[in-house]
Amino acid sequence: MSNASRNALVRRGTAASVAVLVVFLAAWQWGPGLLGIPSFIVPPLSMVAEEAVRMMHVNNVLLHTGVTAGEVIVGFVIGSLLGAGIGYALGMSPTAEFALSPYILALQIAPKVAFAPLFILWMGFTVYPKILVAILIVFFPVMVNVLTALRTVDPDLINLARAFKASRAQIFWKIEFPASMPPLFAGLRIGSTLAVVGVVVGELVGGNMGLGYLLSFGEGQANTPMVFVTILLLTLVGGIAYLLVILLEMRVLHYLPKRALGGL
């Protein structure tokens, strides 16, 4: 695809996306009233905006957003490093994979969000239980993607490298590691959104700071606009995390051909 065609495609896509957003916001503002939906069920956009301004002055919403964002970043980074490291270790050692797979599978089957109350009992109402839940949730998609990538490397390439007397480390760095990068970033995309889920669950179960706490507080006060504001902020945090992974992927995997129709 030529640069002119790609630029035209980007312009059309951007215009269509903005048009959809305008229609959605207009439907949100006037749709509930036209359908007779009470504002305490679905508040119009203007009411949510007024609540957002009030929360900035009364509830210190920026501080809570920063706390949640920090927990998401720490949990995502640690969970990704652990998942990638263990995925590479298991992929390079069939014996270790055979020995540890049942235990990893058992931990995967157990619902990770159920660990939140246990972590809070152990560590109290601090940031650590929220980060630990995020680590658990992020760990598995990253590990599984890396492990699957190493399993599916073309064996003929490995045999050819061995024929040229390549060491195990050379095979890993020259063949297996590059081949695992696209699946690794696919796992990181998934993990960047799941990290938000893990942190919010921890804050809902036992938190006194963060957007999950504000979500629970708004629900307890029957303040529907506050709940909507919190959900929008959580979506924003997750969207920024996802976008950062995309930008990193574009920089690291710049050698891969771009899809003809673009997209994420």
C-alpha cells in the first residue's frame, strides 16, 4: 500500500471514528430522556460531567486515579517479567515444563480474584494485595504465549543451527527469542487490560484508595453518576496502558510488515 493510500485510509478511519463518538455522546445525552429512563439509572452525559468536576474538588479523584494507575503499572510490569521469564525457562527445558506444568495449571484454574481477600488478610489494606492480584492475572497470558511460541518454532531451523555447531544459548538468542516476540507482545496486550481488572478487584474487596474504592463508595451512596465517572476513568487507564504496549510493540517489531488495512 502506498503512503498516499495509507494516509487516505487513516483520514477516513479517523473521521468515521470521530463520527461514531459524536453519535454515541449525543445518544448518551438525550437518549435516556427520550426513552423515559430515570437519571438514577442512566444519567445523561451532562450530569456525569458535572459529577466529574465535583469529584475533582471533593473526592480528590486525580489522586485516586494516580494510585490505581501506579498499581496497574507495577503489577503489569512484574507480572509480565515473571510470565516471560518462566515461559522461556519452561520452553527451553522440557523436563522443567513436565514437572511444573500440573502446578502451574492448578494455579491457573483457581480464580485469581479469589486470592484478593487472602492477600488482604496477609498484608492489610495496602497497595500490595492489589498489585499481587494484578501480577497473578497478567502472569498467565504472557507465560502461555511465550511457551506456545517456543513450542512452535520450526524444528528444521534448530536442526540447521545445531548442524553448524550452534550452542544452546545461540539457538535461543538467534532463533527462539526473535520468534517469540510477536506472541509475547500479544500476551502483553491482553495483560495490559487484565492488570486493570486485577487492581480494581483488589480495591473493591478491601481498599481505601484508588478508583475501585471510589466505585464501591459511589455504589454505597447510590450515586450513579459517580459510578459512571469511575468506570470512564478505569477505561481511560486501561486504554493508556494498552496504547503504551502498542507503541512499544511498533518500536521493537518495526521490521515486521504492517497490515494492509491497519488497525490494532
